[in-house]
Amino acid sequence: DAGVTQSPTHLIKTRGQQVTLRCSPKSGHDTVSWYQQALGQGPQFIFQYYEEEERQRGNFPDRFSGHQFPNYSSELNVNALLLGDSALYLCASSLEWDRGRGETQYFGPGTRLLVL
Amino acid sequence: AQTVTQSQPEMSVQEAETVTLSCTYDTSESDYYLFWYKQPPSRQMILVIRQEAYKQQNATENRFSVNFQKAAKSFSLKISDSQLGDAAMYFCAYRSAGSGNTPLVFGKGTRLSVIA
């Protein structure tokens, strides 16, 4: 049973650049959520995708955007990178059917982004 | 908005001993879910245990158990017979059970060290 996978594992960018992070959900899952985890902090919710649409968004600027594909995989795009965007970006997948049951989110290993 | 507080930035425990990690949360909701996640150095967030707020019985998973005090809004994690592999960051998380798609709200985490 394939778990949540993310690519790349590490990434170094400079200020002002754009970056795309990728996530493949756990087999059978149809909902993908993205979180940003700054050093020494807990993860913070960026947004969630279901049926190729953004369903809910946390307190993040429009520079953060995403996409979900028909196979449920997802991308996180960040434009005009700032130093403060340096963080671990976590993808979590879940099953919509379980939503009313407080569905468990399964996390990937994350992408470490460093902005210089 | 809901908040989760973990007041112990670091804890340590001797191998085979028992340790309790604290978590408090603030919410005006009556129905919700609580989780403990473990994040080892590999960065992958792993679900340890979950608790439904409507259940009075405390959840248990092998060596891991919780003490859920709904009135006090407290959700502590007890690890019995601690093992070296338990060393990790532990995050407490809250999720609303209301309608709509609610994200996980995390605390800042507790770093657990296990001493051989």
C-alpha cells in the first residue's frame, strides 16, 4: 500500500523565484491538504484540494497556489519567494468519505525548501 | 479560532519508564477530534493516537494512551515502557467535527528524548 509521497525532498531557491512542489496521495485517497512547518513550529494549514478544486484556505497570501489533478495528485506553487518561505512543506492525504468521521490525515515526508 | 498549546518544549525519559506529554486546547465547539502525531528526524508525521470528543473512554494504542479531560480541555499522551525509537517531536492536533472541511490545528510540539 503506497503511502503519501512528495518530491523533491530538498530544494534551494533564491528570493523572487518560483517553486513547484509535488505530492501523490496515499492509495485510495482523494483529498490533499498542504501544510507549512517553519523550524521549531507545528505545521500550519495552507489549503486543501478535493475534486480538483481548492476547498478551504488558511491564512496564506495569494503567492501560494495549488492544483489537483484527476489522479488526485497535487502541486503547491509559491511565487515571488521570500526568505520567510523557508520551511518544511508537508502534504497530507485523506478520504472524503471519512470527512464526517474526523478522517485521519496521512502525511508525506515533506519537502525542505530553503530560500536564499 | 481554535488553539492548541503544548507547554513542554522538551521532555526526557529513561528507557522502559513512563512519560506524559501535556496538551491543552481552546475551543467553543462541543464536537471535535484530537490527535497526537509523532515526527521523527526522518520528518514524516506519523499518527500515534486519536480521540473523538464524544467518547468518554480514553483511547489506547499499545504502549500509548491518552487522558482526555473534556471539561478541562486537556489531552495528555502517556507513553509506557519507553523505547529508543520513541524519541521524536510529538505534536498535539485539533480538528473540528463541524460541517465543512476543517484543517488540523497543531501545537508547537514537544521534543522527547529517550535515555538508554
